[in-house]
Amino acid sequence: MKRNVRKEKTKQIQKTLSPFTVGSPKMAAEVMETTQEITPESTISLQTLREELQASREAVLEQLKAEITTSFNDIKANISSLREETKADIRAIHEELAGELARLHSVQTETASNVEEMGNTLSETMDRVAALEQLQQVTAKECKKLQDKCLDLENRSRRQNLRLVGIKEGAEDGNLIRFLTDFFPDVLGAENFTTPVMIDRAHRTLAPRPTGEERPRAILVRLHYYADKLKILDLGKAKGRLVYKGAQIHIFPDMSPEVTRLRVAFNPVKRKLREANITYSLFYPARLAITVDGLRHSFDSPQAAEEFFNQKITKTG
């Protein structure tokens, strides 16, 4: 009977205590433990228990509120401190960026100024170069004219000269002018020279004297009259192969080295023309005239003459 009464009281207390009156599960467990210990002999009334529970709940609530308030204040203080630090960092970054931008702006301004100055300098330089190029072209033309004039003057000074090739060393016996006075009639025919050829001066070329079987040095002869030069060249051309004391000799007009190189460049095509029995003439300074079918064709370059020979003469032949 007593056991039944105690169970009824315990159930009544449990109904009275709800989750809303207990602050935490731990507290509820303590209350349940306390209620289990209630005996009929307990003097604690239900009202007293409710007051204690209410006081405990309020104390827990106050404690939680204090802790929450403390945590909130700490979090607020931390957020405020973090905000200030962030503001300071942003301000420092802003100032640093502003300084860098100012420096970059200064560098860009200086670079733009330098580029503009370089552009102006380049424009002035190009103008000067263009002027110099025009002046150089004019100077080159004048220089070419002067070179041609000097070349012409040099060759005019040689227009009465002859170059004799193949005469043995020592044949002149110490007196070259007297030797040549007799040489031309002997080689070209005494009947062609009613009067002796007047020679102003004559000498061997200034190369070292050959020894043994080396080729003899050429003889340069300056005739007093230009007509005698033409006469000797015409006679030599008409006679063909010239021989003096068993040695073949050649008689050429004396010209400057530049003109000689230009004329020598025509030798290959001249050889082809001779083999093809084509009439040609080489005029001063270096112009080849080829006569084909009664028509004369003139060429200032060996390449043009060679091309003409290959296209016209070879195909026709």
C-alpha cells in the first residue's frame, strides 16, 4: 500500500516538471533522482521544490545570459579590432598603390616625352638622310662624270701609243727607238713606209726583267703622228699573223687598264664570231659592232653580245 502511494506521488511530480520548467537535461536528471528519493517521510513540499527549480532556472538563465553577453562583447570587440586593422591595411595598400600609380604616371610621362623627342629626332634624321641621299646621288653623278673625263683624258694621252707584244728581250740592242724605226718596215713591209716612222719615245713595261723562258716584256711606243699609229694598226690587221725573227708578235693600241679590262671582256664572243666568220669591230672605248646580213648591231656589254650571238647567229647557222 505504501509502495503504491509513493509511485503516485512520483508520477504527480513528473507531470508537474515539464521541459519548460527544467533548464537543462542534466537538471532534469537531478530532479528525477531527487523525486525518486522522496519518501513519505520527506518534509519538502511540492511548492518548495517548484521554487527551487524556478530559482535554479533563473540562475542558469542569468549565467547563460552573462556568458552570451560576454561572448557577444568579445566577438564585437574582435570584429571592431579586425575592422580597424582591415581599414588600416586597406589604407596602407591604398597609399602604396597611390604612390606606385604616381610613380608609374611619372615614368609614363617621361617615357612619352622621350618617345616624342625620339620621334622628332628620327624625323629630323630621316630628313637629313634624304637630303644626304639626294646630295650623294648628285655627287655620284658628278664623280662618274669626272671619272669618265679622267679616263677619257688618260686614253687621249695614249691615243698615239702602241703596245708591241712578243719581241724578245735584248733585241733592241740598247737603242729602242732606232730598233723600232727599222722594226716597222721589216715586219709590215718597207714599201709601206716611204719615210721613217717618227717615234717620240719608247720603253719596255716596268715589270721585272724576265729570265729563262719567261714571256718578254711588252714595248710601249709613242709615235709622233697619230696617222702613223692608224697606218701601223691597219697594216698589221691586213697582214694577219706577224712574225719577227721566228717569233710571233702582236701590235695593239695602248689604252688605260680600265678600258683594257672592258675590251678584254669581249674576247670570248669575239672568238665565237671569228669561228663563225662574222664581221665585227671593237670601237673605243669598248663597243662591239657585229654586222649580220648587212645590218650593224652594237653592244656595250659582253653579255648582250653573247645573248645576241646565241639567239640570232647560232640559230640561223
